[in-house]
Amino acid sequence: MERDLSLRIALADADRRDELADVAARTFPLACPPTSAAADVAAFIDEHLSPARFAHYLSDPDRAVFTATRDDRIIGYAVTIRGVPADPDVEAAVRTRPTVELWKMYVLPEAHGTGAAAALMTAALDHARTLSAASVWLGVNQRNARAQRFYGKHGFAVTGTKTSRVGAVLEADYVMVRPL
């Protein structure tokens, strides 16, 4: 496979938080179950994926926000967070520590299959190694088989379950972990 020289992976620039939020708003619904109500998805985006929230994420020393760009246009992003949240289900599922969470990773539909997601994954895993992490973990909706296959190809395995809130609905997620 020929390397795509126009694809660039880098830490996000704070000046591009509006573009990041736009990509997040366009891609997050793709990972939601088809039964998710539009109002619940919109509430999640407003609460967690707004330009103001990205400004916060970009200034948080425990987070790293990576962008995938092509022709200076953001086509995907990944966000990592150092550690494990105070969630008993996640604490039980993530046994290999220290760890880094792969909190979000999305690519625009027109960039699926281009290597952008794999490149973002490599950046996230490499970043976790710089933090001396022993593992990387993530939560993925139990009905998102496509994402589960992608994560499995990158060495992640299901180690437990947790819930996540999307608007007014509690979603069932798998916790997947990859040793480093």
C-alpha cells in the first residue's frame, strides 16, 4: 500500500477548536445506535463536543487531542486521557496500569478506508507509550460492531462492560483494553 503523503497527524491547534467541534458533531452520531434519539445525540454533542469543551480539552494536561488532516482540512481526531475514571466497572475491567483512555476517535465518512483512523490509532498508542502507560483502554457501544472490529485489529480485547450516558439514555458499552 502506498503511503498517503498528504495525510498529517499532529497534536491539535487550539485555533482550530471550531473545526474540531464541527468534525465531532458530524462523526459522533455515526457511532450511536440507530435507535438513539436525535435529541439525545444533540445533547451529548452540546455538552461534550462543543468548541468551548474542545478549548478545555486542549488546555488539560492529562488530555492529548490529535488531528488527522488532509489538504489542511481536519478529517478526523482522537482524544486520549491519562488514567482511569472513578467508575467501578472501568476500574474492574482495566487491570493493567498505568493506563491511558482512548476517549474519542472518529474519522469523517468520506475518509473511511484511507488509513486516517489507523494513523490516529498509532499516534494515540505512541503517545500512551511516552506517558509510560502499560495499557490503553476505551469504551465502545455494544451495538457498534464496526468500531469493535477496528479496535480488535489494533490489539484491543473486551475485558468488561460499563454504561455511558447519551442525553437521557444510558448506553451499554464494552470496555476494551490493549496492552502496550
